[in-house]
Amino acid sequence: MIYKTDYHTHTYYSDGKGWPEDYISRAIEIGLSEIGFSDHLTLTDEQQDWSIRLSLLDEYIDRIIKLKESVSGITVRLGLEVDYFPDKEEEINKYISGLPLDYVIGSVHYMNNVSVDLGPEYYENKDINKLFESYFKLIAQAASSRLFDFMAHIDLVRIFRYFPSANAESFYCFLARELHTSDIPFEINTNGMNKPLKDFYPDRRYLHIFREEGVPVLVNSDAHNPSRLGQYFNDAHSLLINAGFTEMVSFNNRERIIKPLNSDVCEQ
Ligand SMILES: [Zn+2]
Ligand SMILES: [Zn+2]
């Protein structure tokens, strides 16, 4: 049986629609071995609706730590999904370095301080090849910052189905090399299925490139509602196995733990 973890989830503390306890109940119900919480921390000058309020950060952390200690039948992990801004590395480090987290997810939702995932208008009249190139460079830069334990939805710019016109493979080769050099894992994020993209991030056609470069991987739902925990995980695990991956990563106290990715067909 595959050791299933789901480390990318959002509760009422950021933009999710459920309390941590609701997610834990659902995670046990669907047979996850580990559930991790990763509410958004977005350090823009103005408070964003989707980000946890800094005034609630301690409460969030205390609540998850209490659950880690009290819940049985599943391992609970504490994380955050933190927006990467190239000019805010020090500030990000200041907020997260002292926190008792199991992992920090690095995300790029902004390019030049504009969100890339709020609407298709962002993509209109833009050179999509250049946009992909810039986005992948930002992901690579975030990975090299050493601030994060893995990178989220590494080709989020596919969300509204604007695709590069030529040689997309070279973008993925570049990114896989960069992630390998920084030794930072990536996720299969199944939530792209619920977006106009109707597919996972990253593009399944290029998963083998990440395997060839030896970039570690994990599978996450990016659930904003408990009902979406573990969504499409069987498909995602099969894709990884077919691409030649043999293991996935999990985290404890910001240390990586490797779990074999094998499916024992004979197991009852
Ligand atoms: Zn995200
Ligand atoms: Zn997320």
C-alpha cells in the first residue's frame, strides 16, 4: 500500500473552508497516513484575504501542535505555504525561521507583485513564452533561496490554459536542473483538476524529466475544503510510478524523510 500524505491544505485560518479538526476527520476516513496544514502566509504590504493574519499565526500554530499531540490514528504535520517575493527573502526568513514547523512550502503566486492565478486577464496580450520563462526562473530562484522545503504548483501559469507555443520541454529541463542543484523537491498538485486547466501541476508529460534529474517529489491536493483531501491521488501516484519514481518525501521538524513509492498489488 502506498504511504499517503497530503501536506498542502488550507483551513479557515487562510482561505480554506474547514477547521483543522474537520480535515483530520476526513483524512482518517480516506486512509491518509499523514495530514499536513499549510495555510497561506503572504507578506504583502496590505493584508490579503487569502493569507493568515499575522495576529492569528500563534493561535494557528498552537492549535495544530495540540492536535499533533492529541490525535491518534494519523500523523499531523504543521506547515505554511509562503509566497516568495525576491525582495523579501530576509523578511520571510524572519517570520518563519523561529517557528516550530515541520515544513515550509514555497509558492510563486505573484510576478512583479501581480497575482497570476486570479483571472485569465493577466495572460491576455502577453508573450506566453516569455511569461513561462520568467515564472520558471522565479521558481528556481525561490528554490535556491533555501527558505523552503519544497515548491508548490511549479507551473501554476498553466492555470487558465495559456501554453507556450514552442519547446515547452526546455522550460521543464531548466527547472528540473535548478531544483536538483538546489536539492528542493516539487509536488504533484492535484488541485489543477478543479481549475480551468483540468489537469495536475506540473504537466504530466514532463514528469520523467524531474525523475531523470533526481528531483524528489510528493503528492498534494491543495485542498481548500476537507472533501477535496487526497483528491485524484491514485492517478497521481500511478503517474509517478509510470514516470519511474520509486520514492516520495515526507517531513518532520523540517527534515526530509524518504518513503518508498511502491504499490503492492497483492496487499489486502
Ligand atoms: Zn498556492
Ligand atoms: Zn495552496
